Amino acid sequence: MAAPEEQELSQAQTEKLLQFQDLTGLESMDQCRRTLEQHNWNIEAAVQDRLNEQEGVPSVFNPPPSRPLQVNTADHRVYSYIVPRPQPRGLLGWSYYLIMLPFRFTYYTLLDIFRFALRFIRPHPRGRVTDPVGDVVAFIHSFEEKYGRSHPVFYQGTYSQALNDAKRELRYLLVYLHGDDHQDTDEFCRSTLCTEEVLTFINTRMLFWACSTSKPEGYRVSQALRENTYPFLAMIMLKERKMTVVGRLEGLIQPDDLINQLTFIMEANQTYLMSERMEREERNQTQALRQQQDEAYLASLRADQEKERRRREEQEQRRLEEEAARQSVLAEEKRRRTLEEEKERKSECLPPEPPVEDPDNVKIVFKLPNDTRVERRFLFSQSLEVIYDFLFSLKETPEKFQIVANFPRRVLPCLPTPEQPTPPTLKEAGLSCSQVLFVQDLTDD
């Protein structure tokens, strides 16, 4: 089944979409559109909900599991102000009041009996809160349609979120429960709530949350606050670490009286709010100090760990160097022993020195690199390799050397090579009966 096509946006909706993206920094245009659609294209509510999410407050469209509202309503020190209804005046007023009294009594009695019986037939729909933000937004829209847009700034979120924000910001929260069917509601909204002095006072001093008791979210709050009549206002603040109702205003109240009562409630509880602010500031300072101490400790710990790591590395480096030196000494000793053994073997394999009387003998004087002279007789028929082995067997001879003859100066080919596997004899090398040869040290080469 094909997915339904998305409805094209109007010019106003497109402008709101772009404005919302600029304000929130969201890159996904689809996410921006979904958020605005959830808030019925109310950009203020959408931005506020997005900011709440960034501050760690759950979105009103993804609320945490429902639990009882954590508001202390059992404080006996709560200030309560009930505005009595005006008494009838004159003979005509009292006559009308007495005539209508039995009809009003009968009407409200039968209405209460009907509502009570209806609960046994089907549960009250207001008891199931499925879309709390939708309830609040719907009330705001209906309020503005009826009374205009000149009103205190409504908190566009759930009651729980309003409590959380008031607690986090240490501000007063004024809750208004709107009774649609009450006879004083219309006059209160027009003559009191929407006046310039009241909305200015509320906007500059506190958060303002409102909802109709005909909506599930408003009904739930009504069950928590237990109002007696309408219009109903409750002042809530953080008191002794709990969100507490510190003032209740019920009945049709005039603008000046409302401002005076709210001011009285705020002044009476200002010490609690200041105490909470000081305590929170102290907690923040303690937390900041603890964080600084933790950071200093971690820095010191990291420095100690780094020092220990360098110490272990230096120890390991010294151990490796010592081990390498030891291995080098062992290798040198082994090389020397091998060289000595090789010299002894060459010495044992040398042919005997011919006698002086032998006409074929050659007397050779060797001049060593340390200016030592060595003399020995060889036979013309012997290979140059015998001369090399004789010199190699001497302790004074370097490990690597070559034999050089003068007149003409040349290096004697004493060792086999791929080009000359068998070195020449002394006679073939052109040596005379008495010869001086030089031993040249090649060890450094």
C-alpha cells in the first residue's frame, strides 16, 4: 500500500519551518516539520519543547512513565483566599434569589447524581491522559479565539514540565484551572486575567500554566489540587525541597485584588525562595569545588602515572642496554676464543720450517703493524697461503690483514678467490731468496 503523500506547505508554514530550523540548529528538515506539526505549527511551543529536550527535560511527546504529581498540597500553612459571591440587594434581588434557589438546588443535585451514576456505566474520558501537550495547546487556542491574544504568556507544555522548569529556575508557578461551565469564568477572563496590569505582573514575576478542567490534563491537575470553586488559581514554589502549594485563590477576583493577593503570597514566601537559592548556590559551589578537587586529583594521578611510566621505561631501557652490553661482551669473548682457537689450529697445520742448508729456502722478514719484525724460512714451492697462515697464527698479527711487497709495490694474493682458487707459490709470486714483506692492518676497514 502506497504511503500517503505529504501535504504541501503554505507560505506561512514554510516561513515557520525555516525560522524554527534557524532557532534550533536542526539539520533535518523532516524532523523540524514533524516537531512543528506535533505542536500544531505553534513555533513558540515547538522551540520551548526543543530547548527543554536539550536541557535534559523529556519531550512532552515522549514523556516518562506516568506517576502521581509530586506537589505538596497538605501544607496547613498554605494561604487561601476565597472571594464570596455578592449577596442579593433589595427586595427585588432577594425575591429573585429565593425563587431561583430551589430550581438551582434541584438542577445541581440531579446533575451530580447523573454524573455519579454515569461513572459506573463508563469511565470518565478525562481520566485517561493520552496527549497532555495537545490538551494544553487546544485550551490556549480556544482561549485566544474567545478572549483574544492579549493575555499572560501561557506555558506551552505539560503541568509536570512546568513544575520542573519552576523548580529548576527557582521561580513561582501560577496555575489557573479554567472551568468552562462556571458562571464567573467568562467575566474573570475578560475583566481580570486579560487586563494589562495583570498580564504584565504575571509575565514579569512568574511562570503561568493554565488548562481547562474539561481536558484530561486539566482534570488530572484538578484532582491533585482539589479546588472548591472557579475561577481557581494556585501559587506553587519550591519550599523545603518540595514543590508546594503556598497560595490558593478561588472565586471571582478583581484585578487589583488579584495583584495584591499574589504580591502578599510572594512576599510571605520570599524567605523560602531566597533560602533555596542560597542553598542551591552553596551546593553548586560545593559541587564546583569538589569537581576542581577531583580534576586536581586526576591531574596529580595522571602526573604520577606518567612519572611511574617514564621510570619503568628508563629501567627497561637501562636493562636492555645492560643486556646488550653483556651480550656484546659475551660475543666479543666468544669471537676472541674462536680467533685464538683458529690461530692455534693454523699454527699446528703449518709445515715445518726448512733448514738453512736447503737451496730452495726463502728467508722472509715480516714487518708487523706494531713495528715488530718476525723472520722465518719458507720454500719456493710453497703456496702464498702458507705465509698467510703463519702470520695469522701469530698473536701480534691483527685479525684482518694483507701482505704487501715492495719493488714493485703490490699486494700478494695469499687467499683463494673465485677468479684464482689456488694462490700462487712464492716462486710464481716473484719473491727473492731474501725478502722483506709488510703486514698491513685491515681491521678498521
